[in-house]
Amino acid sequence: MFSKILIANRGEIACRIIQTAHRMGIRCVAVYSDADADARHVAMADEAFNIGPAPSSESYLKADKIIEIAKQSGAQAIHPGYGFLSENTQFAEACEANNLVFIGPPSSAIAAMGSKSAAKAIMEKAGVPLVPGYHGDDQSPDTLRKEAAKCGFPLLLKAVAGGGGKGMRVVERMEEFDDALAAAKRESKNAFGNPDMLIERYLTQPRHVEIQVFCDKSGKGVYLAERDCSVQRRHQKVLEEAPAPGLSDETRKAMGEAAVKAAQAINYVGAGTVEFLYDVDGSFFFMEMNTRLQVEHPVTEMVTGQDLVEWQLKVAWGDPLPLEQSQVKTRGHALEARIYAEDPDQDFLPATGNLRYLSTPDESAHVRVDTGVTEGDDISIHYDPMIAKLIVWDETRDQAINRMVQALEHYRIAGVKTNIRFLHALADAQPFREAELTTGFIEDHRELLFPKSKLDTHKALVLAAGFVLEQRKSREVISTDPWSPFGRQNSWRMNSEYAQPLQLQVGDEIHELKVLERDDRYQVFVGDSVYNLTARLDDDFLQAVINGHRISIHGNLHNDQLVLFYEGDTFQCTVYRETYGFEEMAGEGSLAAPMNGAIVAVQAKVGDKVTAGQSLVIMEAMKMEHAIKAPADGIVTEIFFVEGDQVSEGAELIAIEVTADAEEEAG
Ligand code: MV4
């Protein structure tokens, strides 16, 4: 086996490769751009070389530089991962020319799949099912028109040089054909420098089902089951799973054998994926072949129990395939969700920022996290915005979905917008549970995928108050003077009674809360409601009881930015410090003394029914009178001072129990 390899990639896939290589006793050389000096893949590798500035074109795509470093460092092979140089024929050739093993197929196999029409011709010859249509060289409009008529409508014009959904056009009727053809040719000429088209019958409700294949250097091939990747957004996969729900064993076998034939037809070596369109009637058609290890390979690993990177390394070294076809077994069901730095509420605009808080679900036989980042890392504009892949496994699809929903709730990120809430809604959506998988899934179920917040605003605000106050308390400096009253934090606190304003901004709206603290319990006034709150914060974990409703949530408060995580959802707000003047404070209806002073009038008595805004106590301080007003409708339950008393700032003056109406509204 190799003793040292170079990984020409970054992020999660570089980490993934290093992990297996290390398990096999192989040393790893990493490469990194200026932006990645502190990246996880660099830290994991045995040695690492800087290859240039942040942009990929100046670093991870610098084939010559990478080959030079591989030679210098004594690496025997290069693993390209996915993306970057992984399907670059010149790079594969350059490796071969420099006596470095390219951990991937021969460059000729990559080239064979580069053109859609050439790929279709090869597949046709190998007996792999194709969507009926035309993929010939004759591109005259007359020929194409005749072929279109033969194919029938609706049909799909696809750019020969296209891929990943670019350069496609649906044509519904013959009358539209000429215009559509001219437009599609223009587009493809501009995008790919090649105007050639192929024609296919358009399948309206297809699924994307792909087969994982492997071939060794002796020409033997096996398939490792299939993946359903139908849930996509603009040709970006979002959720993938294995096996494909509802696929019969016969179809699986036929598809698998077709995929192996496809690979063998181009003398394939290593890991490859043959993508099929799978139609509602159970028929399937070759779509394209990806000549690399794919992002979603972990779901195959979870159901087969095989390590595909290990297979790649063995095959590249020249070993035979680890298993015969008859030895490949699958068990249970696996799902993968791609966690992206993006904003679903802004049409999935890529997001950037610092991962100031990152907490991942515990890994186990059921939960796997493939990631290239750690807390504190930046998500930059330079690379793919994928933060992690969350992979789950269980005996049945339904149990696997439950695992996924739960694991997403335990994936908490603050500092960068993510699609976690969207993924949570997706995995939990009834049509997904019922495996209504088509490539239109996300478009067809938009209303389910952008759900209303599960936490009502008042409760969220009260939890936010609990988090803020408990965190402030835990961070208060404890005096080293054993006689200082501030040193004996707890006992001193126990007897204190003070109210404070707390402003929380949610979106454009500022909520002005009042918090009264006594005996480690809080009363939080929000609008016309009051909530009884007890809260206990343990690092990022808040256990709260609000009017008898116990809620445990995680959160992160950093520089006045608070994020609370609740059942896959987040609640975000900005916390303002106390900025009130005394006048305002009294006027705003606080029940606490705004400052040291004297009680000059008590205008209510115990048992009184009072309404919000009603003046209850008049205080004098610095020769000015201040009205203390009721913050909510309620009944006066206790009055702590009488006329003439001196009170200190923050002392609670009157206790009010909010009336049933207000309580109901609050609950
Ligand atoms: C199709 C098709 C329907 N009929 N071909 C999109 C990506 C490209 N590689 C092939 N694609 C499609 N080809 C025929 N004859 C529908 C799609 C398609 C699609 C395929 C797989 C996953 C998601 C998709 C989303 C839109 C369209």
C-alpha cells in the first residue's frame, strides 16, 4: 500500500480522505490556500504546503504546483477529492506523466464522459438504456426537426457540452421547436463554446437514482447499491438517501448491471457514479456518469458497511476489489443532508461569516458528521458554502428520518445563516416521509418548507431574557475580598430586589421588557403580559420554567447577539444594555424604584384591581417626583413600603398579579 499520499482538496472531503488514509497507516500531505492556513484539513494532515492565495484559480486549481509539491514531499499518489481537479483530464495525465498515481479513473475514461452525445453513443453500444431521442453529429435544423417529430412531445433539448442542468430547454409543441432550437444553440454557444444539441423525450416526473460503481485494474466491476438524490434545488442536491424508496430488487439489479456495463465500456477504474432518470413506471435511462467519488458517498457507506475511500486507495494501489458482487449486502436506510451557509429566506443566497458557535450532534452508529470546519472558522466567499454533511442510519426509512430530524435539532450554528431549519422542515414534511420523491419536490412543497416559527414571540422573549440575565450573572466578577458583599454573590443576590429594563430587537421591532428579580425568580413584563420565570444556565444550556411550562433550550449570546435554538428553529435578537433615563423608566411603568429616594404617596392598596399605565406610587428623588405605573392589568398583591419610607434604587415597590385575561394571553 502507499505510504504517503497528497490530497489535492480542502474542506470536508480532504478531512474524510485523511481519516481513512491514517487508519490504513498512510501519511497525508495537505495543500492549502492563504485562506485555509488554520483549516481543519491542514491540522489533520501530517504535513501541509501553502499553494497560493485564496481564490481556487490561484491555489486548489494549480495543477503544476500541486504535482511539484507531491514530488518534493515524496507522495506516491494524489487524491483529488471531488470538484477542483477531480475530473480534469490534463491533471490526471500530468499525474501519470510524473509517476504519481492519480486516485481516480484513467484520463481516457474522464474524457469519454465529457461530451453528452459521445457518452450516449458509448452507452448505446454497451446496451445501457437511453431516453429515446437523437444524439447524432448531424446538427442541421432539418435533421433535428425530423428527429424531434420522431421523438414526440414534450421533448428536451440538451447541450452536448452541458451538464448539471445547464443548457436545457423543454419544447412542448412542434410549432415552438425552431425558436427553441435557435435560442438553445445561442445559449450553449455562449456558455460552453459549443452549440450542438441532443434531443430527448422529456420525462415530466422523473427521479434521480444513481448507482455507485467500482472497477479494479483487472477490469472487474461491482455496484454498491443506489442512491436517490431526487430532492434537489436548481440542480444542487439537498437530501440524498440509500436505498431508493420503492425500487424493486429486479430494477436495482438491472440498473446496477447496466451501470457496471457503462463503466466497463470506458475501461473505468476506481469509484464512479452512473446517474439514471427513473420514471414513474419503473423504467430507467442513463443520464450521465460522474468519474469521481461523490459528495453523497456516505449514504452508500452507511448501508453497505464499506469504506469507499479505502476501496479507492486499494484499487489505485492495484489490489483487486475488496468484495465480489454477491458479497455486497445492504442493511437499513441512510440519509444525508447537506448543511449549507445560505439564507433560505433570501432565495438561498450564499452566506458568509464566522462560525462563532458550532455544536454538532453526538456521533454514533446512527449519526455521522462529515465536516471540514470547527467553531471559530470563517465561511468565506472563496469556496463552496457547504458547512457539513449530516448522515444518519437506521433499520427503516421512517426511523432514519426521525434520526435526521433529531440530529438537525442538535446541529446548532450561530454567526452564519444556514439551511438547517429548511432541512428540518424538509425531512419532517409528510410528503417526504411518504417518499413522494421527484425532482420537483422542493418547488411543489414550498408551503411546507418555510414553516412558521414554533416558538411564540412572547415565550421566546422571556427565554431570551432568562438567557441574558443568567449569563450576565455568571459572568459577574466575584470579588477576591472575602468581606465584600459582592464576593458573597449568592447570599447577597438572594436578598436583592431590583427591576431592570431589557430591550430586545427582533428584526425591525424593539421589544421593551421589564424584569424583576427576587429570590432567584424573575417576573418578566412583555407588552401587557407578565411571566413568572425561573432559569438556570449551564454554559449554553438554559433550563427555564415559564408560568409552569418547562422549556430546555440551547443558545449563544455573543456581543449582544443572542441566538436561541428550539426544535430545529432559531430565534435571534439583539440585546441592548440598560439605556433608560430615570424619567423614562418611571414613565414606562416600572414597579421598581428608579433610584434612591422617598415614597411620597401610595395610590393603591392590596386587593385593588389596577389597569396598565395606572399610577400606583409617587416617589421623590433629587427634588423631582416620579410616578410608578402598573405595567399590566392586574391585582395588587403586596405593597412593600409605606409613605415616608426611604427606598434604594432597584427595590421592588409593589407586586401585581396579572389578571386571568392577561395570563391567558401570556400563556
Ligand atoms: C432530463 C429530465 C427529464 N427528461 N432529461 C437535469 C440535470 C441533467 N443532468 C439532466 N436533467 C434532467 N434531464 C429528460 N429526458 C429532467 C432533468 C432534471 C433533473 C434530473 C435529475 C435531478 C434533478 C433534475 C431537475 C430538473 C430536471
